[in-house]
Amino acid sequence: MTALTRMPLASLTTARVGGPARRYLEAETEDELIIAVRAADEAGEPLLIIGGGSNLLISDEGFDGAVIHIASRGLDIREAGDGTAVLRAEAGHPWDELVAHTLSEGFSGLEALSGIPGLAGATPVQNVGAYGADVSQSITSVRAWDRTERAVVEFANADLGFGYRDSVLKRSTVNGSPRYVVLTVEFALSKGSTSAPVRYAELARALGVDIGERADAVDVRREVLRLRAGKGMVLDASDPDTYSTGSFFTNPIVDEATAAALPADAPRYPVADPGKVKLSAAWLISHAGFRKGFGLAPGDGTGGRASLSTKHTLAVTNRGEASAEDLLVIARAVASGVEKAFGIRLHPEPLLVNCAL
């Protein structure tokens, strides 16, 4: 198990910001991960768990404690006799590599989640989703180390309390320090080349199908990767628009009266909660007067070091020399502007460590 002191955390996050860790360890196996977590807890040391760093914004001061980077890898597919299978993934396995592997092995179900950065173990925490799909639709179980009970526990799908970009795992995490450290995740797959139903209008149009219809799963992956790349949502070292945490704000869920007060063309989406409506954060941001690339012009607040993406208004990007505070300056301006224009407060999607919006 690799151990370092004063490790710069910016190198471990897709936003490329964050100060040093007092103590840094890389755990390459499940046993190493549990040992490292137990040692930090027994020493009373603050603990931050990092996976792919794609949904994480760490302060410029860094983290005064132990930072454990999950680097366990491994995939195992077990077929059933009914045309289905279960994929078991180690927490540290790269997510998009996992999706590509399922398709190459002749299984479908995860194709709409192609191109999302990060690791398999983070997906149930955030209920990661895109293009009308999220992992709550396919996860069957999660094994985790319970730091309170000091034991390995297993969650069935129903135990995880999934919501929009939310779960029991996320709700029990404080400042990057989780009660439950994910060890493995199991996903239900279908055997064959046909995708899950296409649930997102933009993706359906790209594929030439109606919403609810299926397509070839490999075609779905190709179009999702193309659409994400066009929005700067596929990591590319040559493109500063991809130096971000992805979408910085979640789509707000509001009561029907609040939604009714918006202009008629404001997008509205149904949710499971009675009397509630989901709105488009991107629409609110752009209609509050924030353009693509806000932050690049003189006087926008960060000297051009940080800005909204030049491809869409949901990502706050590091243009190459930004600090965590620079990214927060842009995010705060946007959140305040939307609240002033519409009376709706946007909330961050990434985990903010030792900093706040």
C-alpha cells in the first residue's frame, strides 16, 4: 500500500484543484482499503475517500488528515439461465472501462451511462445518471465497510434509498468522510445487443428512435459519447472545458406553485414526489443572464482562470491555472444570480470538501 505525505490532491481530481493531504495512501485491494480505514479511525484521524475525483471539489488548503485513494480493480460477470447476468465490480474499477467491457462481452443495460468519469464504487453514492438513465435502475447490491459497526455490510437496492443524485451512502457522508466505504457493486445486465429503453429526447433523436424504444446498445454508447464530447463532458487533456466536476448544479426540485411562476417555456419534468416538479438548472442559469464562457471576460471575477464551460452553462471549468476558490467564485455568482432572478437556490452536485458555495 503506497503512503505519502503532503500529496497534492489537485492531481487526483478532474477539476485539477485542491491543496495537499497531510497523509495519503493508495489502497489496491479490498483488504488494504479496510486496513487503511480502520487505522485512520483508530487513530482518530479525519478521513477523506477519493475515487476518480470527478465529483469532488477540495479547498486550496487541502485536507488535514488521511486521504485514501481507492485503486482496487476487477470485474466478474455471472450469467443466469434466463438471458440476464450480474456484473460484480471492485470499487476502484474505472467506470467507463466497465461499461465498455459489458458491451464487448455481449451484455447491455449500462450503455446510456457511457463516458461518465470516475470509478464504479462512486456510482451508487451519487446515484450517477445521464441521458435518462441512472445506476439505481441496474444496481442489485452494494458491499461496504461500515465504519460505525466496524463490519462489512451488504445493501440491496431497496436499502440504498436512491433519489435524484442521492442515496443513503451520500446522506451519511460528511465533508468527504463516509460512514460506508464501498467495496464492491453488483449490476443487473441483459444478454444481447439490444439497449435498455431510450428515455432521453436528445439521445432518441440522435439514434432515430422514439422515447421508450430500444436501439443497438453499441450505437447508444457511440451517440452518448459523441453528445457528451460535444458538451465537454468526456475527459480530454487538450480541452479546458473538461477540467471540471461535470455538472456543478443539480436540477432543482420545487413545489408546483414555484414552477408555475416561471415562464411557460421553462422546462418541467415529473418526479415521484407528489406536488413537486423538477426544473432545468441549465435553463435557469442561461435565462438569469449567464452565457457560456461566463468568467472569461474582464470583470467576471477570476481573471479568466475559471469560467462556465464554453459548450454549456452547467459546468464550472478550470481554464488551466484556477484555484478551488476561483471555481467557487463563478459558482457563487451563478447561484446568486439565479436566486435573484427566479427565487430558486441552486445546490451543488459535487462534494465540497473544506469549502462551501
